[in-house]
Amino acid sequence: MKLKTSILVLAVCGLGTAAAGQNANHFFAERHSMVRGPYVEFAERVAEETNGELNFTVFSGGSLLPPAASLQGVRDGVAQVTYHAGTYTPSELPVANLIGNFAFYNTDPMVMAFASTEFGLTNESALAEWKENGLVFGGGYSTSEYYMMCNTPVATYEDIQGKRLRMAGGLVALCRTCRCRARLNPIK
């Protein structure tokens, strides 16, 4: 099952005006490649390019903001940069969530990452939505397929009947269409 695309958002106000430290938030673990690479390297590069006038402290694993609070946290100035999975705030980002839903119809995460980035940077409605929330879109991301981890084999829709499923985010948890059933991939 595919998790929808997610987004990196930046606060519009205050980023360039404060010489004090800034916060970069990600809810993935510190060892995850999206934190260790893009976030840590981003913080180092910003400090280098601004001759130390702007420094980011990188928070990971939900230590500053949990997934569902990242949008509000960056909007309220708790963090100036965050990774936000739109599935946690569909009512606040309905346009951005449109492209994320397409991940259910495409199996290539690179295609979806580029598509969500292009959409977020160029679509007038998406740009207006970011602006309305006081944010600047920074790029898209999409995960690869998720495989079920079960104590009994699960290969068909019938195999999950009566089982409880734990999913990341609202849309994934609510999705019950035949298209998603066809995407159930047994671990081989």
C-alpha cells in the first residue's frame, strides 16, 4: 500500500530576520536518510552560506513537533522548517493533498516526488494555499510501497477480513477501494 506524498514547508516570516538559532523539525528518526542528509546538511550549509548569522538546530523523531502538529508548529513559529505529511491535515491543505492522493495510482516514488514538487512549486491553487497558511513550499517526497507485516500470510483482500490494520495517516487508513485491494503485495 502506498503512502501519499509529503512536503517540506518553510515559514515565510522571521526566517531571515533573526540572528538567533532557528529550528528545523522532522518526525522521522535521526538516523533516517531524510534527516541525516537533507536536514543536517541543510543546517550546515545555511550556517556556512550566512557566515554563521543563521543557524538551525535539527530536531528529529517528533522531539519538537509530532507529525500532526508540524504544519501548525511552523506556522506558529515553533519551527522555521519542517517536513509535513499532508495526510495529517487534509482540511488545511486540500489542494496539496490532491497530488498526494495520486500516489495510490502510481508505483514509482521518484515520479511522485517530482510530480508533487512540480505541483507545489507551480500550481496557482497550491501556491495560494501555501501563502494562506503563511508557508513556502520547499519540495515533495513520496515513499515506496508499504508491505504488511503479519503473523499469518496476507495476500488477498479476504485475508485481511477481521484483522486490525495500523496505518500512517488518515487517507491510507480510510482507503478501501478496489484499486488499493489490488495493491496488496505479499512479502515473498
